[in-house]
Amino acid sequence: MDMALRFLPLNPEDHGTQRCRMGPKAMSDLGLKIGFPVVVFLPSGSCLCTAWPRKDLCNGFLQADLMCSTSPKPVIDYTDSVSLNHLKKIESVKLKKVTVKVILKNMEEKITVSETTLLEIVKDLLRNVYVLPKYVLTNSPIANVEILDIDPVTEGAGLITAKTSVYIKETVTLEWLQNVSDSRSQYQVAGMDDAYSLLKEILSLPFLYPKTIAKFGLVCPKGLLLIGPPGVGKTLLVKAVARQVGAYLISLDGPMIHGSRPGEAEENLRKVFEKAKKASCIGPCILFIDEIDSLCPKRGNSNNSTEARIVGQLLTLMDGIHSDNKMVIVAATNQPDVIDPALRRPGRFGREVIIGAPTISQRRAILEVLTSNLPIHSDVDIDALAEMTVGYVGADLTALCRDAAMQVVRQTQQDGQVNQIRKEHFYEAVKKIRPTSARSAVGKVEFKPVYWDQVGGLEDIKRSLKQSIEWPMKHPDAFMRMGLTLPKGVLLYGPPGCAKTTLVKAVATSCHCSFFSISGAELFSPYVGDSEKTLAQLFQQARASTPAIVFLDEIDAIVGCRSEIRTGSGVQERILSVLLNELDGVGRKVTERRGKPKLLEGEHDHCHNEELEYKEVLNKSVMVVAATNRPDVLDDALLRPGRLDKLLYVPPPDEKARFSILKICTTNVPLAGDVSLENLAASTQFYSGADLQNLCKEAALTALNTSGLQATCVNKEHFQQALATNSPSLKAQDLLAFKKLCGHTGIL
């Protein structure tokens, strides 16, 4: 039984006969007679044949016809050989009934060939053929036939005779089947469970339950519009749902529609719809239009007649889709306001699915999928990485993992050892890969991290900032449990140079949140309405990257104060109006949804399984932090509770605070033994934090001037010279004015 059989090409006269020719010794060893069924096992599959002797009666060779084989069709390598153990004799019975699926090789055959004619073709193809369930017959130029079920059920092969009843359960085309099978197990969707379930439900209902829907007289939606930021996974979601539903997917892009001659774009659009309609006659079909905003913009805002004709043609084609067709049109965009309004009514794109920026738990799920096939070291904390990547979408996280892996590849090429991806590789990648929303964002800035211990003194202000900003961002559930509303904003006011901006950077570093800052120079524009639009865009982008802090430094120069004399037509008044609306939540758009819908509607139900996601979705509002040294010129409407909830006075440093600041400023300065920071703190009254930092710098420069570039330390005399040349920036009358403001009811 260990005879080796070498494959030879099949003789032309044996094509389509299901014969397997072998030597008489092999037939004798297997106990085969002429015409007995035998299964030949190959490396790429198996085929069912009938045993026949070779004409030259030569042993050691095998010629097999692959007309009835597993799918995909096995391929024979004529340089290989098999043993007799790869051939198996099986019994056979005559079949009473066989159920098949017909796979037409041409889509046109589905329309032109009638069911009766197709049944006769299949019967003629199967007559006197041995079959097994799940095997496919491929000996017809018109169609392939897959055996689904046989009657009677037997462990051996079934012989189809003239008395066997043939039942066609399903008819598909080869192109449709390849399109569906090619998308199998290729797409992994993570972090979009809600959108995935909703999209799958909308698409699968008319495909899986057409009779039930017709019984209730329901009309399923013809079109579906996906709305979400770039890179969030809209295209991937459609492909994954098409794979799950088993639908034929046709993708439509703008460049493939447009042509050089007038009317060619509309003609190409009609051809695509005609192809989709033909595919829907065979099975469920999804026509996917990506970036529909570039294909069908608003007709009133464009002078391009071609775009207007394309919009009109698309409207006509969508209205011509019958509800009984297994065809759904899915479009994707990140600019829904640009699309022509006629497309967004029921009967066309009647349903809209909004995919927001991923929350922390969704980012964790995406990272788990992306790192599942990567050599990750045990020190990599996926939860910490998800917390660091605020504002990152799926495409950004993919680029992040790719960059971290490339660092390991470069190290492997240098030392020749296969390394694992460690946490420092991801941290280095975070510095390079910035979120897509931040690349073109207004006011998105980066700064060197500032920690609380780097801010000298101001312990009461630090504690108040933690309670006002850090606690609501890190523990929003505690606020909800106590019936507290999340604060909207904080105003820091005080003399110049007293670390107001530094405090904001410290709280942003502590919260691990997105940081946006804008100045009057970036905000003001010579064009009417442009400044207000920029401010609204700033808040919109900040909400997409929550938790986030919007820092308005020198807010008195940005918004100012409304007065009875002014008519309200100034830029500052309009900016103030927009800012008040944003603080009140009026500026939030419906397309800025994040997380689960029930949490976004204000129902504070706890999410038992996803505590982190619950916290982030609750913390969807943006924290506004403003700073000014002129609080008296701010509008009263801005300072009321519910807008800038907390007003914190940042006083000049007292003696104890000045000592802490001097210790921090001289951390890297070599001090001589005669330098007493306590005495220096006592002699620097009316010095702000910025003045003290400048004093230390001037003392070091004085040491270089007097002792030369070889100076090694800064002594007491150098500080005295610096004190003589650098006077304090604060004055007693200014501090008195701030003390009066502290006692004023409009400020505190």
C-alpha cells in the first residue's frame, strides 16, 4: 500500500468524464473495479472520480479528472506524487433527490436564461455523475453546480440518474460569489459595536426577512448615510457589514464617474446603478458611495453644471429603486452640511448613522485588535495607552502601532536580534503620530509638560484648580452621584507674571487631556463673521477630542465688555455672543455624538461593564479656562454661575511662596555657600514669579560677566547686583486695586 503514483496530464478525451486512470496494480491493491467511485486527496483539496485502467496498463502513474471536486478547485502539481493512502474507495447509491446551488459564470446568464432552461441544463450536466455534499461540478461552460444535499443520505457517494429529482435552491453568479467570498475574514471592526449593530440591522432586515416586511406593508430604507470624522472607520464598517450579511459590494468613487465629454458622468452613474440592480436580482447588494460630499455638493452654492446634473441623476436613480429589490445604497461623508439637502430626506438617504470619535474603551478595543498579531512586551499597558491617545481615531491608532513596530524593525536590523515592542516604543510613536483632528485644528498647541511640584507656592490655588478642573475630568461619576453639575469654566485673574498660564499648563498635564489655546491675533479676521466661525470651530474640534481644555489667555482682549453706548455690531461683541452660546451648550451640533446614545441624551445611567467609557462620555463637555489681569472690563454675563463657574484670584507670591519659587528656579544653578534663599525671599517684596525667575537668570549672567566664562557658581554679590538692576513689576497701588476687586460682589 506504499506504492508512489506520479501525476500525469489528463488525456483530452477524458475531460468531463470524471475518470481517474491508474495502473492495474493500484486498482487491485485498492479493490477497485471499473467505474467504481474513488476519492483522490490532494494537497489543495480532493476530487471524486471513477476508477479506470490506463490504456497502456502501466503502473506508477495517475491521471485524474477534477470535474467534481472541493471548492476552491484543487490544483495538481505534476512534479509531485501521491501514495495509495491518498486514494480512498467509497460505496455508492442511486439518489432520489439532490439539492444544488447553481453558480453562473456570467451575470448576463442570470437575466437571459429562464429557470426552466437552467434546470434542464443542470439535469443534463449531472446525469450519470457521482457526487458528494459540498462538492462542485465544473464541467460546463455556462455554470458550476455545488451539491448542497442528497437523498438518501449516505456516507458514500451518490449517483445521479435520469430518475433523480434535481432541485435548485439558489442561483448566483461567479462574480457575485467571488466578491462575497473575497471579503470573508478580512476586516476586524473594533470600537464601533453600536454603529455596527445598527448598520447590520438596517441592511439585513430587507435581505433576510422580505416576506415579513411585505406582510406588514413596510418600506425599508433605500439609502443610509454614514457621518463621521476622517479615519474613524466608515469604509471599513461597510465592508465588514457586507461580509457579515453576505452582500455583493459595489464601491463608487468620484473619479470613476467623471468623464471628459458632457453627459459622460451621468452615463457612468447609470451604468453603476444598472450593475447594482443586476447583482440585486441574484442576492443582496450594497452600493457604497464614499465621500459623497465631493460628488453631490449643494447645487445652490456651486456654479458647476456637471455637479448639478450628477445630483439630479442620482436623485432620479434613487427614486427608481423598488422596495422589493435587495439593494441598499450606503454613502459616507465627514461633511454632511455640504451635501445637497434633497438627498437627505426619507425615501433617499432616510437613515443617518453618526460615528463619533472613539472613547477610551473603544480606543482600548481598537488597540487590542491592532496589537493582537504584534510581538508586544509585557510592560505595554493597553489601558494607559488608550488613555494617552485622546482624540485618536482608528487610522491614527493604526499608524501609531505601525510606527512603534518600525522602531523595533530598525533595532533588529542593527543588532540582529528579534526584539519585542516595548512601552517606550509606543511613547516615542505618540510624539510623532498626532491625531488627525489636531493636524488642521484651530488652537491646537503643544507645550512642555508642567507638573504641580514645578509651581512654587499657591497651594490654595492649586487645590482649588484640582477641585474645579481635575476632579470633574477624572471623577465625573462622583459629581453625578452627589447631584452636582459639571462646571463649565474657570477664570484666573491676578497681576501679570503670577503663574496663571503656568497653572493652566500644570492642570492640563495632570489631567492628560487635549489642550487648545487661542489668542486674539489668531482669532480676529478682517472678514465679517470669520472670527465667530473660527471660535465655533475651535469648540467643535475640542469636543471631538474630549476631555479637553480650551484656554483663553488675556480674555479681556478677546471679548471685552458690552456697554450701553455700543450698538453691539463690533467684533468683540459678536465673539462674546458665540462664547456665551458655546458655554451654554447651544453650539453643539448633532454630528458631534460620542459614546452610547442614552448617555448623550442626559440620562445618567451607570454603565456597569465600561466604567471608563461612562466617565469619558459624561465628561463630553469642554472645560474653558480663561486668564486675565483686567477682570473689571469683562462682561457680567460671562462671569455668572453656569458659564465661568469658578473665579480664582492668583495673588502675588508671599515670602513663603517666593522661597519655593527661588528653590525651583535655582535647581540647576550652582549656588555658593553664602547665598541664602530665605533672605533673598524676604528682600524681594512685590516681585512676581516671572520677576524671580528673571532675577535668577540675571544673577547667573552677572556671574559669567564678572568671573568670565570659567565661572563655577553664583554667589551673594551676584544676586545683589541683579537686585539692583531688576526692579519688581508689581506696585502697591495695583495690588490694592486687586484687593478691592476681590471684595466686589461682581467678582467673588
